[in-house]
Amino acid sequence: MQSRLLLVDDDASLLKLLTIRLEAEGYEVQTASSAAEALQTLRNNPVELVITDLRMEEASGLDLFEQIQHFYPGLPVIIISAQATIPEAVSATQMGVFEFLTKPVNKDKLLSTVSTALQQSGAVQMEIYEEWREHIVSRSPLMERVLNQVRQVAGSEVNVLITGATGCGKELLAQAVHRADKHRKGPMVAINCGALPEQLLESELFGHVKGAFTGAIAEHTGLFRAANGGTLFLDEIGDIPLPLQVKLLRALQERRIRPVGSTTSESVDVRIITATNRNLELDMREGLFREDLFYRLNVVNFHLPSLAERIEDIPLLARHFLRTTGAHRSGNVTSFAPAAIEVMISSPWPGNVRQLENVVQRTAALSTTPIIPESLVREALTVEDQYLPSLSQARQQFEHDYLVKVLRLTSGSVAEAALLAQRNRTDFYKLLKRHNINPERFKENT
């Protein structure tokens, strides 16, 4: 889809010249001869970038920028002037103007500035407007491919497995799958399978009867029954214990569940969506995940790309998260400096979208100027503790460190280490393999 630009200038000849240059590059160009006409155009024809002259009758380019900033936050504005001074340019960029260009406008400079502004634009109009996907902020071809697949399976009864790194938006995609399914009128109910011990997780999923176990003072419905007619989202499915995997498999096969402590079962109509950041095929080979359950869950697989694989979404997401902060709503912070966006684009983002949101919230809270500077973004990115790992990640790190510790204590003896860990030797070897730990290196260290 062509990018739409709005040119604003009361000089008809310059307006025509710039229009010819930009249309030759494939842009769709609309024009206005005054600030008032420009605002009227914006109301009826959304665009992705505004290029305006500074000196115009009635209202200046800066006056127009202030109106755009109020009514269309995130829409980038480039100002052109033949009479610009350095203080004036500095003041404009501090206000949030994307770039200040002087006349006569250099063609290459204009085109490179437009290209950069569009790349960083938070006002890109999506080609497809659909309610079920409106909460997903993206213009990435990789994400679009996934969303097209969601559209294809919407309305079917197939189970869906969503894979991808922590923080890349697996639950948001699960919500899109649920919302795209117009046949399901029931709710979407979600649970993190890695956050609960086995007995409590079983009770949460299947419910329990009064007196089923100590503390069961009343009947509990359970999430399968709560999601009846809708969707049950099981996050971190790779963390579900093996004994519970058997019961989950039976429920999926029979479409019936039996609450803990009950002697009777009942039918349920639930679509299952699961998600994991683990390699379940590797877990199957190591005996940590049932093969029959994997194939029951993995009828359709959606793999979410990492944020580093969809860098075109970084400016879009950064501005989206900024608009949700209290600093932006109160008017204390309006946007990011272009250099700050460049830093974000070039960062690796190991914590994906969740880490980006943390950085935006931190910089918005600490910024002393309306435009968040590059230095503040760099500082936020270097603060290691700003990215909080998920419970599953923290568990995996603890498990790795624990295995290393017991192997050091036993000088690499797997038999003694397994005894200390109160695990049988076969299970202990599986854990070592899962964390890629070679016990031999601890023998060499002694």
C-alpha cells in the first residue's frame, strides 16, 4: 500500500514541485494551501506524514504542528522554511517536529528524511481493519502472515499451539484467535500452567467437589467449565507435570472432565489454545512431554517472531505504549526524539515486546522534557534489572544454577548429585541434558 503524505504550502509552485518529486518516488500526495485546509484534509483523509512550510498567512507551520500534535498524536511533521534560524529549528525539534529543512530543499535530503519519518511513524494506517485484531499493533509482514493464518482457521474447532520467545505477545495472539471465532459466544479463560503446583493446577483446570482434599471447603467450578462454549488458553503448557498431562489428554479426547474428588464426569465444549516458549519436540524426546498430547494440541501452530525480527514495529509499539503512560496523558511527555527511536530500532530486545514496554514506561516517567531524548533510552536499555524475567524463565535459571551447584559439591559425580537432589539418576541425566550441562567438566575442575 502506498504511503500517504500531506503537503502544506501557500506557494503553489513549490507545492507542485514537491508533489512531482514525491509522486515520482511512489508516494500518494495530498495538498493544502493553508493550515486550516490541512486540518480539514486530515479529518477526512488520514495520512502518515505531514510536510509543511513554516511561514504561511493566518497560521504558521508551527501553529499547524501544535494542532496536529493535539488531535493526531504520533503523526510526524516535517517543517520547511527559507528564513529559519538555528534557535528556531532547535525550538521546533524540542517541541517534537520530526525534522526542520531549509529552502531550497535538497531532493536527496528530502527523500531520506521522508523515508526515515515513515519508518518511525506511529500513525501508519493498516490496510486491513478488523475488530478481532485491532489490539495487535503491527505492520510487519511476518506478523501479517500469522494473522492471515488466524483468519483462515477462525471458526474451526481445531486446537492451536502458539510458540515464540517470552514477551513476544502469545496471549495477545490467543485473544485474536478467540475473537476471530464468531461461532464461539463463551468467554476466553486463561491460566499460566507454570505458576501453580500440580494439585492446585489440577483443581483450577477441572474443578473439585467439597471435601476433595484438605482446604476444599466448597465446590470449585474449574476453568474447563468456566470456559464452556468459549476458549481455554493454557499458557506455558510445557510446564504442566506429566501426571496431569494424562488427565488433560483424556479431557481433550473425550471432551469430558471429572472434577477432583468426583465420581462422575460431564461434557464440555471448549476450544483449546496453548502457548509455550519451550521446544516441546525436544521435551518429547527427553520424556518430559507426552507425544500423544503434543499432537493433540499442535493441530495448528502459530509461531510468533521476536521483536528483533519485526523492527518495523518498534517505533509503532513505542509510541503506542507511550500513549498509555500517565506522563503522556498529562501532557508532560509527547514523543521520542528521532535519535531515541533509532537506538530502539538497533537494540536486540531479548525481552521482546514486554521489555520494550518497560523501557517506554521508564523513560516516560523519568523524562524532564516533552521529547524523550536518546540518552534516556540508552540508559534504560543498560539497566539490566529493568527486564523482569517470567516465572518460567526464573525457574529454568534456578534449575540450571542448582544443577551446577550440586555437581560442584559432588565433583561431577552424577550418582551423588542425584542423591542430593532426591531424584533418580535417569531423571537427573534428563535434567542435565535439558540444560546442556556436562558433568565431566566438574571432574576436571577438582
